Amino acid sequence: MTDLIVSDSLKNRRQALKSQRRLKVWQSLWRISVLLGMVGGLFWLMSRPEWTIRDKSQITLSGNKFIPSGKLYGLLPLSYPQSIWQLSTQDLGEKMETIPPLARVEITRQLFPAQLNIAVQEKQPIAIAVSNEGKGFLDKEGNFIAQSFYEPIKPALKLPNSPKFLGYSPQYQKFWRKIYPLLQSSPVKISMIDGRSSTNLILVTEIGQVHLGADMNQLTKQIQTLARMKKLPSRIPSHRIAYIDLSNPASPSIQLKAAPKPSLLSNIKKP
């Protein structure tokens, strides 16, 4: 009798365990179904045209003072159509920051309606530069920005017209970072830097042409020496000065132009 009771108890326990397993299986299947439904619904929502960037009319630009909006729209590394959910604003911002005139880019999504808001911070052009790439501008860090980025130039926009750097190349970037603050503080106005010769950097100043040579480590001393020569034109007429040699700032020299030969007519005595 006891054996029968034990047998029935085990049988009931097995049936209960089977029922629990079936319930757990159904619960798992239900959870998976719900999850798949949610994922499918999410993909369906993401693919809806309401959340798709179809063209530039759904992109707003702000902060661009120098670059025309039409030019900047054309530079966007973005293809259409583009799901606003799948678009990586970080990747897009990093790609845009490689565009020479841009210093910083911040991008935010707007869902209703679907829109991208792009705020840019531009590099400030402070000098004209002419390089192998053509005419352009420099910022304070010596980054070259082709003039074409600013075309068509806005009528009210004032781009720098001085100083000018001829023969600019990346090798002069470190030099520019060093000389630009000196240009700002120099009592002698410097309007042009000529770097077309790698052996002799030339400055065009208000007191004449200045030859610096090739040693850029002496730059600070050279500009200081130039400042002390500000009153040179009061002693030597500017038209007589061919150039000022500051290749050795401790011993500057002045190369004078040859005196003009007297005219033959000037030697003829008047009757």
C-alpha cells in the first residue's frame, strides 16, 4: 500500500514538472514573439519616409559667416535618402571637420519633422596666402584655406587684404605661428612675406625690403632689430635702400642702390 502511494506521488510530481516545463517554453516563445514584433515594428518605423532625410531642404546650417550656405551644402559628405535613425551624427561631424575652413561642427537630430541641424565654427582668415594650390587665406595656426571655399564672396563680407604671404607651403606653418604675433606687435608695419626662396625669406615693410636668410630660429631677434630701425628713413631716403640684411641680427647691414648716373644733358652748360 505504501509503495502505491509513493508511486502516485512520483507520478504526480513528474506531471507537475512537465507542466512547468511546457509553461516555461510557452512563456519563452511568447517573449521571443513580442521581442521580434517590437524589433520589426522599430525597423518599420525607422524606414518610414517621415524619418528620412531626402534632400538638403531638411538640413539647417548655422554659424557660417564666411562660407556661403550653398557652398557648404555642396561640401556635405552625405548621400540621400538617409534614415535619420541610421545616420551617425558623430561620423558626419568628424568628416565635416576635415573641410579646410571649418574648425568645429556640432550636429543634432530633430524627429518631428525629420531634420538635421548643423552648427559650424569657422577658422578665421587673417592673411592672404599664395601657394602651389593657388590664392587663399591663412588662419592664426597657419592652415591654408583656398579662396574657392568662400566664392561667391558675400558683398558685405570683409576678407583680409594684408598681410600677404607669397610662396606659402606647409613647411612654413610653424614659422607663421611664430611670426604672426610678432607682426601684430611690431612697430614697423610688415605688409608682405615672400617665402618663394627657401634660402632667403624676405619681408616687405614700410621702411623697405628686409632679407632674413634661412635661419628661422633668429626670427624674434630679427624682428626686434627691425623695430629699432624704424627711424632709418629719416637718415637714409627709402628710395636709396635696396634692402636691409638681417640674416645676422647682431650685425645688420644696409644694401644701397647704385647712385643714378648723371644725365649727359645735365653736363651741358647752358649758354
